[in-house]
Amino acid sequence: MATTLGGFTFANGYRQPADTNPWQVENADTWDKEEPHYSVPPSVELLTSPVHNDVGLNYLRTWPTIYDGTASPHGVPSWWKPKKKVDVLISGAGPSGLQIAASLIRQGLSVRIIDKASAPLLAGRADGVQPRFLETLGTWGLAEEVAEEGPLIERTAIYKNGKPLLHARSHQSDSRYRGLHVITQGQIERIYVRDLYRHKVLVDRTTVLKEYKVEGNESDSHPVKSVVTNTATGEDEVIEAKFLVGSDGGASSIRRSLGIPFDGVSTDIYWGIMDCVFESDYPHAWIFGSVINSKHGGCVIIPREQGYIRLYTQLDVSSTGSIAQSRLARDIDFQESGGRVDVHSITAEEVLEQANRIFAPYKLKFAAPLSWFAIWKISERVARSFSSENLRVYLAGDAAHVHSVMGAFGLNASILDSANLAWKLGLCASGAADISSLMPTYDRERRLHAVRIIETSGKYLRFVCNSELPVARLYEAGADLGFDPSRKAQAPKAKTNGASNGAAYGNHGKPETNDHGHHNGVKLSVTNGVETNGHKIHLNGKTRHTSEEEAERQEDLEFIRTFFPEYSQFLLGTDCEYGMSCIAPQEPTVGTGRKPTVLRNGVRAPSPRVCFSTGSTGYLYDKMKGANRFHVVVFGSDLLGPVRTRLAAFSQALAHESHFFNRFGGSRRFNILLVAKGPPFELEERLQGDDVAALKESAVVISDDRTPEDDAHSSYGVDHVTGAVVVVRPDLWVGKTAAPDQVDELDRTAFRTMFN
């Protein structure tokens, strides 16, 4: 929400404007003051931006009793009894820390989460979530609340020098959450805070980590000893924990205390960021996209709720830049004072003036007070390690990696960090898994993904900003994980002053095409435009360079033609492959030499549409709930013929005490899903028989009754002769695939190396 809404009522069955709000009850003086009853907590209206325009001031209503945790002006609830000894202490209650807490409490673990701020973020910062973000939240039961808050982005427009480069459908994936969902970081934080409250957890507000140490005594169950200080009262408190998580932002004190280098660059690119309602004659002012000017830089447009727009405007803060020249024209003393632009002195009007230079010949003007204003300098950095050597302290979110806004990776990478880390912490803190085997996989999986984010976001940023700054090369940060930094990278070129800026991630560099002009299943054809995913992008391009301007235009079209088809799924979070480890081992083959499924270990698990009963259909993820359960998906084809024998072997193993299911926790740890071809009544008939009795008893039976072109067996590439077992991790990544009768293989490679 960008600004406080006016009064409203549902008196006629739908929301309408009104003079008062529904919680403002009339005739309250008629109540018996002595009889206990619910009292509406007081709200306050706070100024959302420290910088204003000439239209006025913007306020947003908040409810301190509900959102401000231990800093509530009305005190804490009577049930709040914070523990001195917990499983996990989290420093930082931004999205990363709150997400980790949300997962851990669902696993039955004890947590304390501290933050230096007195309340959740009110306005600004991150403003959109990818489909993968929502898929992850879906396992915790929070996806719909986030997805339904703001607009949906599924179109992109890019203009340069007043002319269109692209206007097309975008942000499409196979996820149920199609598109990029707009929601502010503050809204997300408040959703998480309410969720923690339901689980009797408050954020310790105005509290900072003063110091900590990790005891070397292996017999100590809570080796992390921390001293936290309440900055409002000055009181210190000692908290003992099994693990400490630093989600304390880009300037992380925990990262510095560990002596972990923050590799990367601080660019010379500044953004002026404004959340406001604008009047404009630009034809796509309420569509996501970019407006670029060869001389003045670029702007990024993100449509928001209530008619607001998030506008990122590139600023030249040098002494020869447009802001300095404009100030000089207005004030001759500016040059005498040095002619340097202090970024903290930049006004909203100056940012708007720069935006108009970029938008020319189109115009922008303020149509409402500013909801938020900030000046940001872009840094692109990745921590050299995401954990301490003793595996007791971890970094997540901005504490581990920072990058540009392009691609919306900040908030969206944070949930992948959080989900990846939290289920592993949960298993180790509860004693179910071996710390030395499982916990190193967090750094291994998430650090290389962060390196890829830096590159992808960096190329996108330099295209929009006309920047010749080379893209940060951080592959050395992954050399210890098996990545070869000497590999030459090839990829779509942005303006990099001759520097290579590609990605050496197999097929994530320059598109590889077969003889039919296909790349990764996407048809790439160029006439007067580009066709991606079957949607034509009208580029209005020509085949011959007739001038320097036209040559630049053709270079821009080439970037669009190559960058978006190659990186589209990465920009949505669905293309995020993890390497081999104890939880993503190499795939086995069956007796025929074939793999039981084409799906690779370490990739996102697909979520096709399926049937649950005669009265219910949905997506496969609908049956993959829980923060720490492994989802063992058994694909049984038609439950007849040769696959039946393999299913019988799997069923027998489920009943045996020595195999993974009963040995490592049964239904508390494993969610068995049987996906079979046919309508529900046929599956019920075919599951009669002692040979599959244990499988029927343990599994949720799912009917895969769609046509072969989009059924679950096809989505997972299952061999109908052998069937398949796909182990899906709690964070919805594929951990292991095997044939149903390869139970010993599952035991040996998927579980015994991880569980105690």
C-alpha cells in the first residue's frame, strides 16, 4: 500500500468509499464500560518519505500493537516469554530473517529474531516477487496473501530515444503464479510478522547483536553465545543458540566479524527512486519496462497499487553531469563551492527533471505526494563464503550478496536463501541430520547462484544505463566449489567496452541452436522482430545499418533478441539449477541403460495440473506442504504390466524397518505421493492387492488424467515401462531420481549420507 486509503464500507456487499471506516464504531458510549469486550487497537499515520515534492506530504496508516513486536507502545502480550536458550538466533528482521523464522517455527524449532528497527519497513525498497518466490511461500501456506496484494506484471515495453524497441508479453512460465507480482517489501514484512504472531513469536525490536562467540566444546548443545542489546533501554541479554543467522543487510556486522571478503564492485551508477503518481503522455506509463536515452541514461518503470509507479531514474552525479549543470545555471555560487553534487542533497524535482531528459519527447510530472524517495548507488558483491568454518554461523540475503534492481533479484533471491538454509538448519538442530554433511551444501548451492545473479542483473543494468563498465566477474568466488574461472564466457553483449560479460554456465551463455534454429525449446526467428515463446516482439528493426544511430539500434535489438529468451526463466526464479552434492547425487540408470526420468537432480521440481478426487483438481505442489518434509513422488504409469513389479518392490520397502521410510522418520519426515494414469475410480480398483498394500496405505494417490501433452508423467519425463521415484526436497528442488525398485540406491545416495 502506497498511501492511507480513505474511509470505506461494505454495506452494499462490495467495497465503497465512505466518510468513516468500519472499525470506527458509532454509539460506543452505549457499551457497558465494566464488561470486557474487544477494543480496536490504536493506529497511527506515519510520514512515508523524508523527501517531498511540491504536491504535499504522504502518510500511511499502521498498527503498532500488531506490527511493532516488543517495541509496541502498548506493551507485549502476556504469553510472550522469550527463551534464553534457542535453536536458532536470527539477527535481522527483514524478509530474509523473517522467512527463515517462518520456516523454522513450522518445524517446531525455537527461535529468537532481533532487529535494530522499532517497526517493520513502512515504505519503499523491494517491490515485486517472482513465481518461484510464491511457490516457496505456498509450502508455508502464505502464497495467496502475497500474490493478491498488488498488480500483476505480464507485459514489457522498452523505448530508446523516443522510439519503441520492444512491446510484448513477458514474465511467462509454467508456474501457477504467472507473471511478476507487485507487492512492497513493507507489506511482505507485515504478512510475516502476523504469521510469527500466530505462532507466539515476536520480533525483538530496537535490539542489536553486541557480540557473540562460538564455543569449541563439542558437548555443548548450544555453542553460540550471543550478547544482544536493547538500544531503547540499554539492557544486555545473553542468548545461547545452536546456530546464528546473519540476515543483517549489505553492511552485515556478522559477515565482517567472520572476516569474509565481500567480492565485487561498487559501480558509478546511481538511481534516483520515486514512488509516486505521475501524469505522462508516454504511451506505456503503466506497463513494466524501461525508457532509455543514449545521452542521459535510463529509467525503469514498475506499476504499483493505487495508481502509483515506482520510477528508477539513472543519475549523473559528476561535476559535468546534468544535475551539476542545472544547478550551475540556477546558482553561480555552485561552481565556486566546488561544483560537486552531494548525493544526499539531490531533490525530487531534480530527479524528475532528469527523468524528463530521458523520457523526451514524452513528459512526466508529479500528480501526488511522494510515497517514497531514495538515492541508491549500485554495488555488485558476493560474500566469499556464506558460512563460518565451524558451520554454526550463516549469512543470508543482502548480507551474502547485493546487486542491482534489474531482475528483482534482491527480495527474490532472499527467499531462495532462506528456504534452502532453513530446512537444513531444522534437520541439524533437531539432531536428524549430520551437520558436517548437510550444512556445507547451503554455501555450495546458494553462492554460485548469487554469482549468476550478479552477472545476469549486471548485463541487464548496463543495457538500460548505456554503461561501459565491465560486468563484475566473480567466478573466482566459486572456484572452491568446482567452478572453473578460466573458462571463457560468451553471452549477449551489453556495452562493456570490449570486456567479455557472458556466463560460463553450460548453456547460460550465448544461445546454442540446432539445425532447425531452436534454442532450449524456444524458436528464435528474426524478420522485423523477434519471436520468443511463440509471442512476436515487434522491434521495427531494419537489416542494414544506415547511420551510427541505426547501428546502435541494431545492437540494442540484438541484445533483446538474445538476452530475454536466454534468461527469461532465470528472471522468474524457475531456472535455478544446483550442482551435485549429497542431496543432489548423480542420477542412476535402470537395467536398460536409460534413466527413469529426464529430470536432472538439482533442478526445480515441476508442478503440473493433476486430479485429487472426483471433486478436486489442482497442482502437484498442492500436496507438497510443510517446511521440512521430503516429498517422495512415485510415478506408477497405469499401475499394470512391468511397472507393477517395480512398484511392488517399492511397496515392500515401505513396510520394512530397515529402509529409508521407517528408518528415518516415516510420515513425519516423508510425504509419499503416488501419481498414476487414469481417473480416480480406476486407480482405486488397480490398487487392490497385497503387493502394493503398503504403498496404498502410505501414499496420497493422485490421478494423472490429463492428455499426454501436459500430464505429470510427461512433465517429469517418466519412462512408462519402468516408472520413477522423484525425491523432492522441502524447498521444492529435485534431490534424487530412481526407478521404483532401486530402493537401495535411494537409501544409499539420497538419505544415508544426510540423516543420522
